[in-house]
Amino acid sequence: MNSLCVHGHFYQPPREDPISDVIPDETGAQPYPNWNARILAECYRPNALAGNFEKISFNIGPTLLHWMREADPETVQRIVQQENHNFTNFGVGNGMAQGYNHVILPLASKRDKETQVIWGLADFEYHFGHAAQGFWLPETAVDMETLSVLHDQGIEFTMLAPWQADAAELDTSHPYLVELPGERKPITVFFYDRSLSTSVSFHPPATENGDLFLQRFLNDPHNHPSGLITIASDGELYGHHQPFRDLFLSYILNGGGHKHNINWTYPGLWLKQNPPTEFIKIHENTSWSCHHGIARWGDGCDCTPNSHWKWHFRSALIEIAQSIDQIYESYMSQYTVQCWEMRNALIQVLLGKVDYPTLIHSFTAKKLSSKELDQIIQLLKAQYERQRMFTSCGFFFEDFHRIEPQNNVAYAAKAVWLTKQATGIDLADQALHQLRSVRSHRSGLRADTVFSQTWIRANDLTDENLA
């Protein structure tokens, strides 16, 4: 019997306006008010109704899941129940955690890596009721420090593209062990099948007929019956990017799979039955969606012509973040030596498990005045926005004049504004100077203009509250 795994990476970037925290109406999403609502209707809800989340491996972006929990709690409940069915029956679930803000982790500092992983793991456990065994790296971008952080947080495995393996020959039909620095135990890496994954993701005719697709899989001489073949894809292609592919997925997972004697499995269950024994090295600073490594999100690459603005953009955001962090650490040092542990624990507030005062008092021995408490709350909120401003989608596309990079700028403006509200230190002029070199080659829109617009709106909101 052939073993096959379909992994769906389900994710949308944050779309909330940083001032109102509401998603504005989005052109092109009609008849729905925004793209989240449209994709929910075309992909998430039908796949949940079909029970597909029980038979695939998957990860769902935490910020998307937060929105879905409010917009359609019934669909979220179905997804959780389907994953929990596997966890109850086999002791391992088929869901994987993900970096909280979809930050390209090799481009992040170790401290930010830790925050993104800790927040992602806490979000997964909150929704699914058990700890995550696997972790999906945003864009599968990887380096050894990121794998070490995963290990240190209790993660057993992740999934990468085959070209991310440093090997002359790679057998993707079984996972490998990757040695980690220090006294750490190895971490397990699954590599997906390139040919099948490419066909599913980018060639719609390949998935028009479930039987023909499975026959092709069974007749591929490279697919050994005793091995595992993994198909990794953007989960939103099943009904959104490719209409009716939710029906294709449902068919191959059920009737078609039985008809062709397919054994459906997922990484956690496969590991339980087939522990890896072979070791492999990885190519660091690589990803699944760009063969130029991680340059697409750093200084630009040939996949996105005219993207020289990205280097200026990331450099500016890094400098803004460093200034925010210095102020945060300096101010918080009078209250606690664990300011970064407090930031990591902020996820408990974001999930609604504790309120801000409870979190803050758990890290501070000093009795706080109401003014001091409010200042620390503002600084923690600034740290949240400061994480959002590195969302990968802001660097993915060719041109700056898109909603994704503009949102990253807006989150940066909100973080700077919150820092000023808390401490009186104004980083706005510095940020404007650093962002002025970031502009659209099509329209000429500059990042400092976007920053100013958000800054003005935030100040107007303060004036309204004071009136």
C-alpha cells in the first residue's frame, strides 16, 4: 500500500488597520467585504465541511485563525475537532504550529525568532488543546539558529523543500535527522516531493481528475510502496486559487484513495511508526518559494524586478525596531530583569487568557501606579506592532505600492506612536528619514508618506479621546 501525505499551508497576512483594528473593505474581494471573508467562503469553510482537515497535514496562520474565530467560530470548531480526532486516536495530531506573524526567521534576530516560535506554539496549543509536535517555518525559510530555537521549544520536526537539502542525492520518501549545535538532540526534517507538489500547485489540469492524478502517482517508478510521498502546497488553492479543487481534495482523500489503495498519513503519525535513522545537512538561508534563498525578503532578487526598495525597507524597519527595543529595555529595567520573557508571555494576553495587569504583575515585584501600569501596557502593545511590521508579505511582491508593505509601515508607525505615548520619546523624525528612500517604481508612493498618514490618524484619535 502506498503512503501519501498532503500538506496544506493555510495563511493570510494581517489585514487589520492598525488604528481601528478592523479590516477595511478591499477592492477585488467582491461580493465579500475583504479577502479574508472571500477565502473563508471559497476554501476554509468548504474544506472543513468536507472533513478534509482530518486527513491532511496542515498549519494555519495564527493571525488568520484569530480572525476566523470571530468571523466563523463554527468552521474553526470543525477544523479543531477534525485534528483532535487524530490526536485522540493515535496520540499525535496532524496539525502543525507556525511562526506567529509569518516573519522570515533567518532574517530575524535570535530574540525575535524565539518570540515568533513561542507565540506560534502557544497559539496552537490554545486552539487545538495539545502541544504541537511539528512546526511550519514561514516560506520554509531555514537556518541552523532557527532549527535550534525549534528544538529548544520542544519541536520534533519541520518540513522543507527538496532543494533545501545539502545532498547530492535525496530520497524524499523518508524523513532525515539534522544535527544541531551544542548538546541538542537532532531535529527531524521531512522533504516534500517536488514533481507532485509543483503539479498540484501550478498546473491546474493535473488536478482536474482525481483518478488520473492518483494513477500518475501510483505509476511513478520513483514512488516506493514502503515510503512516504509528501505533497506540499498552499492550502488556499483548494477552492480559492483553483476553483473546485476542494472537491478534488475531498475525492482523493476518500473514495479515490480507497479505490487506488492509498494509505493517507501525516508526519507525526509516520514518525511514530517509522523513526528516521539517516542524517542530512541543510542549505541555510533557503526557502520553498524562491530559488534565490531568502533574498526576495531581504534585498530583492530577480523573481521580483525593480525590488531594490526592499533593502532600504528592511534596513529602515530594523533600525526602527532596534530603537523601539532599546527604549523598551531601558524603561523596563527599573521594573524587571525579564522584560523579554514578559514579551514572550504577551501571547497569553493576545489569546485572552490573562489581562495586561495580571501579566505585568507576574514579572514585577514593585508596586505600580496606574500611570506606570499604563505606560508598560503601551510599551507591550508597541512590541506587538513591532513584530507585525516584519510580516513576510510586505516584502514578497515586486512593488511597494501594495497593501502588504504599506501595512508593515503602518504597524511601524503605530509602534513608534505607542512608544511615544508611553515614554515621551519621539522616534517619528528618525523613522521618516529612514523610510524616505523606500518608494514605488510605478507610482512614486513613498514609505515615509504612508508612515505620516498613520501617525496623523493615531494623533487624531488621541485628540478625540481627550476632547
